[in-house]
Amino acid sequence: MRFLLFGTGDYYNRFKKWFAQHEVLALLDNSVQKQYTEIDGLSVLPPKEGIDLPYDSIVILSFYVESMKKQLLSLGVEEDRIYHFYDLHELLLKGREGWPVHYFLNAKEAIEDKSPKNPKILLMSNELTLGGPPIALFHAALILKGKGYRVVFASMLDGPLRERITENGIPVVVDENLQVAVMKETEWVNTFSLIICNTLNFHVFLSERDTKIPVLWWLHDARFFYDGVNKKVISRISLDHLKSVSVGPVPAKAIEEFLPDMKCGELLYGVEDVENSGVKHGGIRYDKHQKIRFITIGFLEDIKGQDVLVDAVKGLSDAIRTQCEFYIIGHDKTLFGERIHKESEEFPEIIFTGSVSRGEIHRLLEASDVLICPSRQDSMPTVVAEAMMHFVPCIVSDAVGTASYIRDGRDSFLFQSGNAQKLAEKITWCVCSRDRLKHIGKLARKLYETYFSMAVFEDKLLEIIQKTL
């Protein structure tokens, strides 16, 4: 097979190991800065030039599969020659040697232990970053271990979370073959009483499984992440001894489109309460002589909607805007980020920080008055719950899962997704009614305690685990 790989970012780095260099004719990318350079010894070409090469298939290594596929089709590429990284099991795996499995702490011994003690639970993550879904699964592992269950944590990819997991006495397996393998090909998982799979990434793994082992599938993903899913593959998932739970209504609605017979329960994540926080006991910062600080946190990309916020700021009156400062936090070294920077040049009230540490996120939240979540799609962003934990009211797009739990104007605010004018109106209200924000922040904290506290998460998780076992 001769391949063109479309995309040179994060997902290229995650999946490039599955392609021998001699099989890849070139890389494709829409970034003018990357075109006509080399990455890993391979030429980076504009898609319209790359497709002139004698390729067999093009593999899209990105979650923006829908727009990238449309681009390729418009250039005359046949649809049956376009694949996504979700398709790698069918496209590549047969006849290929897999990658070695890495065991940390006493993981191998824990897997091989068949003694009839307390149930043994495997928690499977798509990655070991410090992002929302892996952290949520880590919290679940801590709770289950604390209740006497024998737990092992596994991941498709290594990352900084591994050290935190092993420091808490939980064995870890890193098996990169999980990126493309199905359960029936993964023999080491067969000794567990229950397997918890985290996120949509495991749909290929679950498409061929041993149905005697109960599975809890915890879905976190918005509809956007389903664009690369092969419906024939996901439809093969057996519902026998499979229970699915969703982080709110957004993932539940998305999976219903693909597996309408699978009933989805609810399991919201828990957010750890930050101790010794000056804000925790007293409400948000409030000083009429200071500017009101709005904060937005998230990777700068179209789906996160930071451009909607910038357009809303542009639409504010000078009298309102000059009373504000807008902190945009998150990785901004993207084409989208470059565009947002350029569009914000004439507005000194907009401040970009780039990526910051988790500790710095909490410090920034404590120093902020309102969090804005302008996402076009988002299942249940952790930063919203964290802001509420800090007594910070939120302005949230109605396309975000958290919107289902907010009482608009009482414990936070809602606006129509993608509507910069409506967002500007909410910002204006906050500026004109800033003396009411402290009370709204206290009610936001109550919302956090009701839905997103660790105590609530623990009770719900244990109830589901007991029923599943």
C-alpha cells in the first residue's frame, strides 16, 4: 500500500508509528507554513499537489475529518480511497507485528492474578494526558481502589498522568496496540471481572469482544468526534453485558444516532475541591475600581468558539468594553489561533496567555469574575465545573452539555451557540449588574456541589459498578 497522510499535528504524531516510512509517499497539510517543508524525512505538500502522486489510499489523521474529506472529494479523490485513523484496524493491522506492551508498578502480576478475591477492574483510557476524560477515569480508579476493588489502569498512549496513578499504588499498562486492536486480539484483558472503557476511542476495541466479561462504556464525546466513525464497525458492538453511561446529554444523544438500541445512563465526572482557596469561602473577587475579568479556557480551535467571543468583544460599546479584560487561555499555536490573534490586535482588552499549568488555571479562576465557554460543541467541559467550584459564574453556549443544569440568569448564564450578539448582551449585563455577580457565584458553587462534587460522583459511580457487576 502507498499512503498519503493528511494532517501533521497531534494525531499524526499519535498514529504515524503504524506506517512504515517507505509506504508513505508524502504528508498533506493546509498550513502554508508547513507546505514544502519536511517532517520525519517526508515532504509536506498542499493536498491539491499531493493527490497527483501514485497513492493507493489517503488517511486523515485529524478529528476534522468531515471538512477534510469534503476537501479531498472536491479535488476529485474517490471516496473509497479516503480513510480515517479509526479505520486502521481494517486497513493496516492484518499481518503486522504489534508494539510491545509496557507494565508499570506490579501490573503484570496484577493481570495474571486469578485468585478469587474482590472483583478485579480494568480501567481503559485513550491517553494519559491531564485532560478531562483521563483525569475523570483516574478519580474513578482512586474511588474503586479505596473501596477494596483490585484495579489496573491501562492506556493507548503514555503521558504525565501515569506517574500520578502509580504514586497512588495503582498498576498501569501502556499498550499502544489498543489504538487499532479489537478486544478479541488483546489477550491480557481476559482476567478481569469488569472492564471500563473511557471515550468513543474504544468503539473499534469493543466491536469484537468477549461478551462474558461485563463492560462499562463511559462516553464523554460530543457529536463532532463521531465524524470519522465507520457505522458498520460500531454497529458490530454487542450489547450483551455492556452498559453505557454518558457525561450528560450531549454524548448520549451522539451515540444514540449510531447505536439506537443501546440505552445510555448518566455518570457525570467529579471535580476535586481546591482546599485553602481564598475564594472558596468568600465568593468571587469584587472591586468596583477594578476591571471586570472574563476568562476563557481551552485549546484554540473552531469547535471551542473563541472567535465567537472575539466577535462579541468587537460588538461591545466602548463604554462597556473598556471596563473589561478578556483572558483567553490555551494552546494558540494553530492556524485558528493565529487568525484570532490577528483579529484581536486592535483590542487591548483581549489578553492571550497560551498554555498554562493546572495550578495556574486555578489561580486565574480565583482572580476572575466570569468564565465564558463559547464552544460550538462540548459535552461537559471541566473548566466550567471548576469555575463554579471557585464561586465564578459562567456564560455558557447552549450547545454545551453543562447548559442542561444551568438556570439562566440565576446560577449562571446561557447564550445561543455561535451568536456573538447574544454573548455580547450577556457580557454587558454582567458589567452593568456586577454587584449581583457575587450572589450568582454562590449559587454557581451550589450547582457544582449538587452535580460535580467528588462525593456525588463517588455515590453514583459505586451504584453503577455494583449494578454492572
